[in-house]
Amino acid sequence: MNENLLRLNQKVAIITGAGSSGPGVGTGKAISILFAKQGCKVVLVDNNKDRVKETLDLILDEGHEAISITADVTNNSDCKRIVDTALDTYGRLDTLINNVGVLAPGNVINLKESDYDKVMNVNLKSMVLMSKHSIPKIIEAGGGSVINMSSFLGVRSGSVFESVPYSVSKGAIIALTTTMAAEHGREGVRVNAIAPGNIYTPMVAGNLDQHQRELRRKAAPLGSEGTAWDVAWASLFLSSDEARWITGVVLPVDGGLLTTSPLTMFEHLI
Ligand SMILES: NC(=O)c1ccc[n+]([C@@H]2O[C@H](COP(=O)([O-])OP(=O)(O)OC[C@H]3O[C@@H](n4cnc5c(N)ncnc54)[C@H](O)[C@@H]3O)[C@@H](O)[C@H]2O)c1
């Protein structure tokens, strides 16, 4: 392929949560594969060693450039090690994809305090720590992009589960994104969030029965099921130079879900 047509040619990206596996492709895995196909050198991060190696092998087998790192992104020294390894291996950093996220159930009455703390740590603090170490290196590279993975649940309620810990973390990620965009814009760093809708990935597959899966599909105007590839294509655009004047946005990738209320979709749900 003509290298000039590759959207991320010679760029270097760190992608967290790149090692998901199971029914439905995980978002981190899809982003990693798509970015590598687009000429990007990808640094794959996950706390599951075997699964991140699976993603690595898929990319290397296709002749693209990647390394994998097993790390816990809630740990500050692990986050520093990830960024140091990216720099030691590829000499620069252009893009950070803060994709890691976990679920825990509960409303404010029945949630477990330990679940709340865990979700805030994994979903939110990890993005702060990864950004803390990555942004100075992105600035050194002359500017670049960060994407924080939020959710439609960070904007409004509407999960098939009670979801206070998850939703609160995803709302805070939007505040993190707009604040980072304002504070690092003059340094050439664009920071955007993606708010995926109901996507069928390994993270949710184990928690859904067939009926819930169908309800999630039918709840959005387009009426089709979202996949990790939909989020990966949006991430590719926001990370590319074509998005050079876009920062601080929250991009829904949701089949139109955020435009609706339950009554709009009533006839499709009964
Ligand atoms: N699936 C959906 O319907 C949906 C909807 C909205 C938003 N999202 C968000 O999109 C992102 C990706 O979701 P997904 O469903 O594709 O998951 P995914 O398949 O990308 O899996 C997440 C990965 O993160 C890894 N991980 C978890 N904790 C970690 C830690 N402490 N350190 C390192 N790695 C860790 C897991 O091993 C897993 O491989 C998440 O932030 C999620 O909240 C998903």
C-alpha cells in the first residue's frame, strides 16, 4: 500500500486494555489491530499477559510493528514503565488511548464500597496516571492526541444494570477530557473522549443474557449492534492529522442512542 495513504504512518501509540479476548472483539484489541494496519507502531498494554500476547501475535503475523507490556494501569510505577518502554523502543510517543475500563453493579444503596473504589481506580485514576507520564513525551514529539474512553452512561442513565460506580467514573472521564484539552492545547496536545453505546465485547458478553443483548441492540435508532470496530474507526480519525482542529469533544459512537429517550424507541422495545 502507498505509505502516504496510511493515516498513522510512523506514529507511535500506547493502547491500554489491548488484551481482551472472548465473544465479540474487545475495543482495545480492535484499535490496536486497526492502528497497526494504518502504519502505527503500537505499544499494547494489558494486565493479562497471555491475552495481550494474542493481540501482539496477530499484529506481528501480519507484518506490522508492535510490542506488548504486561502492566496494571492503576499503578503509578507501571504507568511510568509503560511510557519509558515505549520511548526506549520507538524513540517517541504521539498518541495515548486510555481504553481500560471495568464494570461493577450497584445503586447508591446497595453498591459495595470496595467496588466503587476499584472502578474509580481502574476507570479514572488509570487515565490520569497514564496521561501524567505520556503527555510530556507527546509534547516532546511536537504534539499529538489522547483519547479517553468514556461511555453514553457518563452522559445519562440507561444501563440494563444498576451502574452508579461505572456511570460516575465515565462522567468524570468527560470532565477529565475537557480539562486536559484546555490545559494542554497550547502544547499541541488534543484530548478527546469517545462515548460508546451498547457494544458487544468480551467485557459485557459474560454479563448479558440473549434478551438483554437484544434490548441493547433495539434501543438505538439504527437498531443494529455496535462492535469494537466502530469505536476503532472513530479512534483512528480522532488520532489522525485530519482531526488536527478537534479537541475537547465527546464523540458518541452509539447508533444514535444519545439522541433518544425510552419513549422515542417504545415501539421497537415492546
Ligand atoms: N462494551 C461496551 O458496551 C462499552 C460501552 C461503553 C463504553 N465502553 C468502554 O470502552 C472501553 C473498552 O471496553 P471493552 O468492553 O471493549 O473492553 P475491552 O475488551 O477493551 O477490555 C478491557 C481490557 O482492559 C484490561 N484491564 C482491566 N483492568 C486493567 C488494569 N488495571 N490494567 C491493565 N489492563 C486492564 C482487561 O484485561 C481487558 O483486556 C472501556 O473503557 C469500557 O468502559 C464499553
